[in-house]
Amino acid sequence: MNIQLTEKKEQIFRSTLDLIHHFGFHGSPMSKIAKDADVAVGSIYHYFPSKDDLIIELYWYCKEIINNYVFKAEENNLAYDQRFRIIWKNIVRFYQDHVYIFSFMEQFYGSPFYEEVRSSVFKEKSERNKIFHFLETGIEQKQLKDLHVRLILAAYLGPAISLVRSALYEKIRLEEDQLDTLVEIIWNGVKK
């Protein structure tokens, strides 16, 4: 999904991320988003018919940013196990450096909004969920255990998210050797 961005639309997204980070979905009404983005409320409704539409489009916008950061073209020719480690560390680094997106994604996955996109995330063979499809490819290529891909996804992302949460809570920067140690534990648990 390629989201057509205008400067105004991007400002609306940035303001929405900021407000949701600080006040949650319910504490971020369209009027507050418009004020923070310095746009008229009518401008928001020009781009997004409802707050639900804004939240769902913001999700896809964030997914695109995450995918662009996590999956780098120059890494495509590396061995699967190397990519497994690099992608995992990219996820951790991205979330640690983009706290508002991390906060938004955490809230989104725990909300009814996720039900709106869930089927397209898991059923479509698209660019929308590159991590899911990267792991699915690992199973197909017999690099990973022959388990349901959602189990491997949980083993892959769960520790990354937990580690980022604890680092943000403690206000620390994760060290490279810590990332190497944890991703090695994950790899040893899911490799074929």
C-alpha cells in the first residue's frame, strides 16, 4: 500500500502520533488533532472521513515506515540466518528510536481497530506485513521449524517488543551485545 502524502496529511499523522502517545486513542479527538496539526477540522475530514479512517490509515503509514527501515535492499542477498538477526535488531533499533510509532502500534494491536485490518495482514501476500512473510519464507525454505508462522512470529517479535518496553521504561539504550545475545537465543529456538 502506497499512501499518498501531502505535507498537510503528514502533519496530521505526526500530530496524531504525538497525541495518541500522550493521551491514547480516546483522549485524542479530531478537534485536538486539528489544533495540534495547525489545520482546520474540515481539512482533517477532507483527508479522513472519520477518526477510524485516520487511525487505520495511520497504521498503514507506520507499517510502511517500519518496513522501509527494517528491510534494507542491500541485505537481500545475505544468508537467511544473517537476515533473521539483522531484521530483528533493526526492529528493536527502530522502535527504540521511534517511540511515538512504537506507542501507537502497541495501542493499535490491542484495540478494535486491529480487527479492521487483521485479515489483510495475514491473508494477503503483499508488502503490508513483511515480517510475517519473511518468517513464512523461512519455514518454506526449511530454515525455520515447521510450526505455524504465528508461533514463530510471537517468538520473534515478543522478545523484541518486551525488550524495547523495558529499555524505554528504564530510559536506557540497549547495547549491541545484549541484542546479539537475545537474537541468538531466538534463532536457536526457531531454527530448523
